[in-house]
Amino acid sequence: MGYTMRKGFHSFQASRWQAAFGALVAAVLLVVAPVHAAVPTQTAVEGVLLSAGGSPAADGGYQLTFALYAAASGGTALWSEGPIEVQVAGGRFHYALGASKPLDPKVLADAASLFLGAQVGSDPELPRQALRAVPYALVAASATGLTCTGCVAGDQIANGAIAAAKLGFNYAGSNTKGGPALDLACTGCVSVSEMKFDGDVDLGGNSLKAGSGTFTGDVVAKTVTATSFVGDGSKLTGLKTPAGTCKTGEVVVGIASDGSLQCKNAAASLPPDGLDEISNGLLANQFVDTIGATDKAVAIPDNTGASANSTLEFPDIGTAQAFSLTVEVKNTDLSTLAIVLLPPDDKKVGYVLCDPCGDKDTKAYKVEFPKTAPKSGDLTTWIGKNPKGTWNLKVTDTSFCIVQAPGNATLCDVTKKVDGEIVDWSITIQTLSNQKVQTKGQLLVDKSIRVGNDTIACTPATAGTIRWNGTSFQGCNGFKFFDIKLYVGPGSKAAPAGATCAEIKKTAADALDGVYWIDPDGGDTANAFQAYCDMTSFGGGWTLVLNLDTNDGSQRHYFDNTFWTGTGTAGAITAPLGADYKGEAFTAVAAKELMIKAHREGAQEGIAYYAFEAAYTGKTLHWLMNNVSNKTVTGKRLGANGSVGNAGHARNAGDSFIDHDHALILNSRYQPLDADNYTRIGTNYGSLCGVINCNGHNYAGLGGRHFRSGWGAYFEAAQVNGYCETQGVYGSDHSAYNGSNAASGCGYKTRDMDFAIWVR
């Protein structure tokens, strides 16, 4: 189709589009309404929808979308609305652009040209049509009712465009509009708030004076003179770098006029009492110390002329910055008392504090000097001195009588009893100490603190002092130094006290005997267990492995392999020495040494300890019981206390663990007899034979029997003589006995003795 031109309208040929009702062609005619006083934000558009054959589209509603563009093709829409249902009748339609989405006059004003695009349904947009002048009338809305001040900016008015005659005000000082300014001869005619300097201000040799000023830009001057400079100086330029360096131990205190550094000794630059200032009040070397009298409640003699004397030992604390003395005395009559204070190295003159010290009706005297001035002398002279040394306070009751020759009457009553005393006295000084520092907050030390061997006397003034005497820590309780014991708690399963009893002893030298939680594997504390520790015998640190008790009603025979070689435990840790006991230490604690105790219900009879041979060092007793047979496992006895034997031995067979200096053997057997004929632990006695088991005479030990059935029975723990009873038996539920030699004086003899093994 060609364009159909109508007055006041634009028309254009529509492209083909497909819809459910068939192919149609749309032609859009655009018309713009005239401008009114109040310009609307809509503009009318009319058009014709034609079918593909050129006939008008069927009557009905169609979905149309309208858009404005700055170019004939491409780009994004400056404005759009739709799809909007538009009614078509006879192929014709009309619509007001902006009816659903108002047109923005600014969009129209900013565009150099505008093009209208239309789209029917989902068909492609029809070719855009250029808009003519009529829609731009919307821009006029911006100028409607332009009756404001400041609507036109200054940069929009050309220089000189407004003549003086057009001005509505007079120049400053002028009587006519736009007339020449009169001579200004006033103060404050123009406020500072009205002034703006766009260029340089030439004062013509005059100066500008201001109490204060702020410059946001640069200030350039040949010379700037000021009484002070405020600021950190971080951006100062053109300054000379100070010359020179300070010596070691000096600090910079200033810069001389020639640019050289001014230095001062660091220690000298800090005032003696400046420690608190430089530590934010956390440290101080100024103290107030009060030292009391060594002698208190000293009686004042009556009627003799003798003085009561009380001493005060003032320690070497430091130089006094303040000094005061407090004296407390009581007497029935203060009017007869005189008090003299003798400082160190002064035995005669001193200071007369009072004479008399009150009246007849006053009984108590308590005065502070020099708050109250002494009768003679000046105590303030001690400020700046060290008052260390022995001070003496002498109090004299001046009411005394002179006894005449025998037989003559006395001038006074010499039988009068003592009725006064020096109650107490003290000296208080404020010191600037050169020997101690006070920490007023919590002291956190990253590394360590070492306490020295201080020789200071323990007095109430030094209470709380801790020192190291080379062997142990000592603390002062105000009267004497005493050793500080380093104990340790029993711990818990989650936090064991140590790996073994020996480790606990190393960390706490004064640890006590008792039950502790230990963790020998040092790994997961789930494996921790309780063990009984001997912290005193032979240096301490012994862990109890097992105990055999003869009165608990149970028997641990020599053939009880479950007990001797198994991993199970027996007994309770709460009473490990009161019944048969086998603890976790049997399988868990590797050892270098072994200790044997013979006791009766915990009361020690004999004790000895041994060191394992190199091949068996670091093994548990469980490992030794299961892997060693008929072997010597220790060297000779290293130490012993007490005894378990009788007065002597008929023969040497069956030596005891404790009574004789022999090594220990484990699982000893007499061969070739039955394998059960053995003792679990015994002494290696080889004086009669060159080999172990000579005639079975290594019989002494835990759980065993003599190789001849008639010469003994099984037992828990025995100490026997293989041929006679003189050594006797200890720790047996069944007595060992020598029946065959009974006629020759041998029989059986029992001694109720318990037996325990410890390792370290």
C-alpha cells in the first residue's frame, strides 16, 4: 500500500503480521492535539488496520504497543506503553499516547528528533515514523507560569546585558540607582559573611591582624612569625634534618637553633619518682612503710629515776620523703612523765617529745609527731635521709624519791607499784625506694621470674616476702621464714597428675604418699587410671604394682597363672595395702627399678630396692612375668631398711629379698622335675653352686613351693629356709614347713607378713 495523506495526520504502510484471525496490515495515522494553557501529557494518534488483501480489519479489540525512539532504527525506547487493547471499527482506530503511562516532557525536550514505533500483538514492530513539531508543545509545560526569582542563572546572562537603569537597587553609598558609590567611612558596613575573595588582596603595605584563622588553601609568605605552632608537623617541608646523634644511654630532649640535637642522660631525664608516670600508674617505687617497736608493753619504773626503754629496728628501706612518729603511753599521772626519742647513733641528746606529757587527770597519751611539734628538736630533718638503724624510746617517771640513810624516814613512798607502760610506738616513712618496685595491677610475665636469696629480716613490715635459700622456697609470715612445700593434687581422669608416680615426684618434690591419677602412655586420657604412689622411700616416685595380703581370705598360688601373667586387675585402689591388689600399673608402667616391701597390714617391717639389668630396663612387670624364665633380672640390692628374718640362719638356702644382698630371679624352676615346681620371684643365691636352682635353694619369693613335696606347701608369699625353720615363713595362707627334719629341731614356723612390689 502507499501512504494515505490526510491533513493533520501521518500515515504509513503496515507490515504483515499473523494472528488467529488471519493476516492483517496496520496503518497508523498520528495526530497531535494543539497546545492549551495547561499543556496535557497526552497526544492523539489515529490509524487504520488493513488485512493482507488491503481490506479493513475486522471490528474488535487489538493489542497495540507504542514507543518513542531517538533514531529511525535501532537503540532503546525513550518511552513506551502497552500492549494496550485498542478498539477497531471499519479498520480505523484512535488512541491518546500517554493515557496509561504519561509522556515525560523532559524526554521530548532532550531528544533532537523523535520517531514513533507501533507493534500489533506479538508481530514485529512496524517501521518507525518521524514526529513533527506538534508533540514538542509538551516542552512548553516547563515554561508555564515562569514568574520566579533565580530561574535564569548568572552564567546565562551576557556581560553588560543589563544596564544600570534596569537595576532595582542602589550601589552601596549611592543615592540614585546605579549611581557612583559615595566615599565609605563606616565600620562594619560590609559583614565578613558577605565577602568573597576570588583573587589576590593587596593591602598596600598594611597588615592583616586576626585572633585566629583557618586557611583551607595554601599560604605563601616570605616570613611567618608565631609564638607557637600547633600540630603534629607531619607535612612540614623545607626543614633542616637535625644534625648529630646522642650517645648510648641518652635521649633527645630538643633541637638547638643551629639544628643540632640536644641530648640528656636517659636516667637523669627521668625524675626519681617518675616510675608511676611512665607506667600509667601500674608501677611505683614510692612506699609508705610503718615499722613497729620491737619491745612493747614496757613497764615504766616508779620512784627510781630509771627510764623505761623500748627499741625499734628500722630496716634499710630507702630515703624518707615523709616522716612521722606515733607514740602511745599510759600512766596514772602524765604530768610526771618525760619522753625522749634517740635516733640511730645518738645515745644522749635525741628529741624531747614531751616533758611533762599531760596533767594529773590524764591517763593516756597517744601523739603523732611532727604533726604535733616535739618539745625540742626537729623530726622533719629526717626527710631526705635514710632512717635505718636502731631507734630508742625512753620514758621516765620524774616523780621519784631519794631514800636517806638507814633508819631515817624516806621522802616518798617507795612501795608504790608500777602503774604505767609504753604501750606501743612506731615510725612511718614515705620512701623513694631504690630496692623494690610495687606492681599495682596484674603482673604478666612472658618468660620467667627469679627469686633471689634475700637476707632481709622477717618482720611484720616484710610479711609476704618469698625467697630462695638455695634448696627450697621460703616465705615470711611476719615473724620468721619457713619452707614452702610444693605439693600436687591427685588429678583426675581428664587431667592426670602425671605420667607415673616418678614423674609426679619430679614436678612436685614435696608430693605426699597416696592415690594419684596417672597416664603412662601420655596419649588419650581415656587410658588414665588411679595408682598408689610411695613418694618417700628411697627418694620416692614408686608406683604400686601388686600386693599380697595374708588375712583377706584369698590365696594366690604359685600355679595361678591368671594372677601372675594375666592382664586383669584385683583388689581396690582405696585399700591397696589391706588386701590382695593388682593394679593397671602391672601392665602399663615400664620401669628401671623395683622395690619390695614386707609389711603387716601396712606397717612396714622391711624394705629393699633393686635396679633392673640393662636387658630388662624399660619393661613392665607383666612383660617380665611372661617373657623371662629362670633369669636374673636385677643386680644386687641397692638399699634396704628393716628386716623380715629371725635371729639367724641354720643354712643359707632360701635367702630373703630384704635381709641379704642378692640379685632377684624371676620364674625360677628346679629341673628336670615337674615344671610347676618353681617360685615366681626369688633370690639368686649361688654361693653353694655355680648355677641357679642349686638344690632348689632359691626358694624365697612370691608364690612357690619347695621341690620336695614333703618339705613345703603352696603359699601366697613366703620367706623360707629350704631345710629348717629359722628363717620362717612370711605372707602365707598355708605355712611352709620342713617335716622330714622335725626330729633334728626343724619343724614349721609362720610369720604373718604381707608383701608388695613397686616399680620406678
